[in-house]
Amino acid sequence: MIVSTTLTGSNADIIGDALASVAGQVDRCLVIDTGARDETIDVARRVAGEKLLVREFPWKNDFAAARNFSLDAAAEAGARWAMTVDTDERMIFDPGFDLRKELERSLATVLLVRQDDGSYAKERIVRLPAKVRWAGPTHEQLRGQRTGESEVLPGLRFSELPKDEAANRRKFERDAALLRAHTRKLPKEPRWHYYLGASYHGLQQYAAAIDAYRACAALGGWPEEAAWACYRAAECYCALERWREAIDTCARGLAIRPATAELAWLAGWAAYKAKRYEDAIAWSNMAIVNGLYEGAGASFERIGFRYPTALYEGPYDVLRWTFAALGNPTASAEAASEWAAAKQAREGLAQPPGHQPGRDS
């Protein structure tokens, strides 16, 4: 049995589409009511019908606790697999995709699902009874799987509803408060420093974000995350127009994980802004070599933390502006042509199967 699990408060306006996106592929839709005060459960019942299961879990400012409760509740309902679907998420199945068949042939304990734009993957499907548990009050993480027990599930993606500026600010403020306390409790765990930095970053508190990102990178841990912490810190330096520090931070990230082409791209952009044009060209060429358009980027295993634009057309964008600044219109035009081709390649990959430009764009 496959059970979707959805945590919800008062989300009557969005829960219906979340459940509808997955109801046809699962046996039951388990909704964890954390304190809904509107018609959320009625909407869920109209959408999921007889598949709906509702369990109550009083909210305690801890997403991991609520998610672990949902795993246990799904197992108690007889499920072999639990699939997380948040109220602001929509699952997108490729034509002909059969979730049951895919799970029957999988040997994984945890399956990750990619975001629709390809920028990262989330842990979204767990084999039951669960050998793994969620940890963290927000930006929670599954822990307990061993090497080789997780994999990305092809043929399935998810999208997230955009938040308006006020909603984003409330989320960043909430997460910053939770993670300040959590990093004091667990100062040696890099993940929570990274997401504390991301919360400050969202609030445009760049100095505080840089400190948190640097703490994450200094603690080591997962190389993808540590290198990306350097990338995000460099973004903050760019926002402050501190170009040299941005370049130095990108170089630090490349020392952690040299295959992170986005770091070379951002270093190139910062070098261009600093009018260090030869460096901008060198960094951009490095980004191309490890990117996904003409480079070897596909040969490097990578789960998440990516910026597709930088992996495709970004370096050529830097080159066209740099060559223009150097008074070389021929080289600038060639880079502009490559920029357009790389951008088209990226956008073509982002289209759903069967997409024909001009018909459904």
C-alpha cells in the first residue's frame, strides 16, 4: 500500500490541488491536522473521498516531530511506502508513469524527487516500517539511511507554489528564530548553519547570512552543501558589491568541491564587475568546462544545490559582456551566439514531454 502524507494547518485554499496531484497514484491520502481552523479537512475529503485518512497532531514548532508522526501513522494504516506531499507542493508524473510499479522494482529505503526546474531534489518517499527518522525543527532532514539506500526517482517531479513577499518574510523570520536556537544546541552540525544563513539571506541580512554560511563550510560535512554554502555567501558579497571577497569565497568553495561550476561562473561575474577582465574570462572558461552545455558536468554525481542558468548559458553571458568591455566585438558576438544556444538547450530540457515550442509555450 502507498500512502501520501500531508501536514496541514488552515490551508483550505491549497490542500485540494496538492491531494489531487497524487490521489490517482496512491491507495490512501493521510492528512495530519496540526490545528486547522477552516474548511481544510472538508476540502481534503471532497478531493480524496474514501481514500482520506485524518490524524491529529498538535503543532509544536517542530516539522520533524510532525513528519515522524506521519510516518508512524502511515505504517499503522498498513502502508509499505509513505510519500510526502506538502500543501504547497504539486506532484508531476510523466505520461505513463506508474508509481506502484516503480516502487516495486526499487531497492531503496528513501527516494528523492526532483524539483520541476531541476535545481534540487527532496527526500519524498520512504519505505515502511521506517528505518529512518526526520531531524530538525525546519528544513528537516531524513537520517538513518546508509550509503546506497537512497536514489532519485526518475519520471516524477514536484513544483512549489510561489509565496508573496509577506509570506516569504514570515517564513524566513520563523525559520531564523528556530534555527538560531537549533544551532546553539547543535553547533557542530553544518546543515543548520546553512539554512540559518539561507533564512538571513532571504531577509537581506547579508552580514549575518555570510557568517552562518561560512560556519557551515568550515564544519565540513557533505561537500555539496559546504561548497554551496560558499556559493551563497559569495552571492551575499555580490549583493554588498564586495567583489574581491565574492571571488575569494568562490575559490574557497571550489577547493571543497571543484565540480561546482556555478562557483566558477559567479567568480567570473564578480571579476567582471570588479573590472578584472582576464580573470573573468578564465573563471568563465572554467565554468564551461564543468558545466552541462559543453562541459563534463553530467559526469559528476550530484543530488541538489544547483543553479541551471549557470550550468548552461551563464558563463557565455559573462564572456559577451567582458569581451565588449575589452573592445572585442567579434568575440563578444560569438559569446552571445553561444549564450543563446546554451539558453535554448536549457529551456528545452525544462519543457515537459511532448512540448512543441510555439504550440504550448
